[in-house]
Amino acid sequence: MDTAENGRQALQKTAQNFYNLALIDIRLPDMEGTELLTTLKPTTPRMIKIILTGYPALKNAVAAINKGVDYYIVKPIDTPELLRVIREAVQRRAEYGDEAR
């Protein structure tokens, strides 16, 4: 497990390490989560990407889906539900590979 305090740090870390999954807030200190998705998509195609947002809007959900998010979760986060989504995402990726999207 690892953390990044902003989008720039997340990009640096993903350039140096492989991560199976990323939990990304829609609003980061230095960029929007959808902007981070755009940058991550070509370099980390197998990473499961989950957007978390306290600002649910259809525009944000559509943008996130178009930019490669696997799941879009609205805050407040229900921990058991988040863990269920993570297990499901990992299982789907293991069973279906990149076709799980």
C-alpha cells in the first residue's frame, strides 16, 4: 500500500512502481482526478482505477468513464461497500483481464 498527496506525486510514483489499484479523489490539490486519469491511462492500462467524489455530478461521472475509470463512488464512503467494490474489481480483472472493463 502506498499514498500520494497530489496528482503530481501519484504520477511520479506510478512511473517508478507498478500498482494494481488506485483510489483517486475527484478533487486533488494540484489537479482534477479526471486529469490524473487521462495521464495515467496510457501508462497504467492494467491498474484498476476508482474515483471517489464528494461532488457527484453527471458531468464528472461521464468524464471519468470516458477517461478510463473502472468505478465511480460517491462519498461518504461506506467502507464495507468500498471493500466489496475492490474485491469485485480485482476478481473481474483476474478472470477477464483487460476485457473486464
